[in-house]
Amino acid sequence: MRVVIVDDEPLARIRLRELLEEQPGVTVVGEAGDGHAALHACAELVPDLVLLDIVMPGIDGLETARHLAAFEPRPAVVFCTAFDAHALSAFDAAAIDYLVKPVRAERLAAALERVRTFAAGRGQATAAARAGQRRTHLCARMRGSLRLIPMDDVHYLQAEEKYVVVHHARGEDLIEESLKSLEDEFGERFVRIHRNCLVARHEIVELKRSTDGHVQAVLRHGKQPLEVSRRCVSALRETVKHL
């Protein structure tokens, strides 16, 4: 079993590494001190298990777990935290187990056994990782690299074959998520203007007709207007009235 340890406290990482060295069939392949570094490490090292702290600077453990749920193959997640108040949120993020510090060897062994069950396919992956609190970033993974895109920077999302193109303040990136799942998660932030396009509500400046009679949405940061499908025109006009 390949394991990545994620904790912002070096002593906590050392303690977990020592405990894991006593477990048969377990290899620690990497460590990280925050959520961003954890996602990079997991993209590169492809672990079977991530031992993940919850309270960390930047992207916390709960959001990190939500991003890891979209990885393929998806690693198992076991939270290790000093606070037991996060247990419900942890299982909403599809964690396999939840360990409270200081972690006891026998409790860790039990968690590892649960992970083996998960890895063998007897545990069922759930869509719960997208439940609860919405993500604050999107995660783009291309050619082994990884970029976290703040949701506040996203102008619009456009489906293109099996990818979604994220148009944001720093350019464009591809993500392997469906437009429908993004609409379900971020429906309060985006509005659908076409079957293949969601636009951030605050980006819409006005609606206008093109020379050929089609309705277009003018964006605050768009290089050119985006076409609005006939099916979406009526609802979009109502949305624009209340912006």
C-alpha cells in the first residue's frame, strides 16, 4: 500500500511515518505540509492512501479530499486530526476513516484494514465528496501538472468534447468534469446560457442581438459575446434583470 502523509506539523508527519513503518505491506511514498502540495504529490505519486490532516493553511483537508475524489485512480482518504468536531464533514467528504490525534497504533491498523477493503472493491465509492460545502477552487490536471483555479477568478465554463474549458482571469485550462455536475455544485454562482456553457452571473453585462438575430451575452471580461440558445433566453433575461 502506497501512502502519502499530509500534515502541516512536521512532528505529526514523523509520528505517522514511524507508526506506518510498523505496518506490513505499507510504504510511505511522500509527504506534504498543505492541501496544495498534497494534490501535487498525489498527482505525481499516485498513492493508494492519503493520511490527511483537516486544519491546514490555504486549502484545508476537507476541500483537498473533495479534489482527490475526482482523481483517477482515486486514492482512499483517512483523516488524522486533533479535533473530533469535524467527523461528520469528514464522512461527507467520502473519507474511509477518521483518526483523532494522538493516533494509536491499533487504531491506525484498523483504518488500514478498511482501506484494503476499499481498494479491493468491497467498499463503494460515493458521490458524497461533492456534498456539503462547495469547493473554492477547480483542479486542472494536464500532462502530470496541476493547477488550482480559484472559483472567484472563473468567468465561464464551456463544454468541449469530454472536457470542460475553464475560462478564468489567468487564461484557460481543461478539467475532466461534466458541465452538469459543475452546474449542480455551483448553480448559485453560474447561469446556463447554452447547453454547452455556464457563465458566472457577475460577468454578464448585457444581452444583445447579433446582426443575424441571435441573442448574445456580453461579458465583463469576455473577448467576444457568447451565443445564448433560444431555450435559455427567457430565463436568462429574468436573471439579468436581478443582477
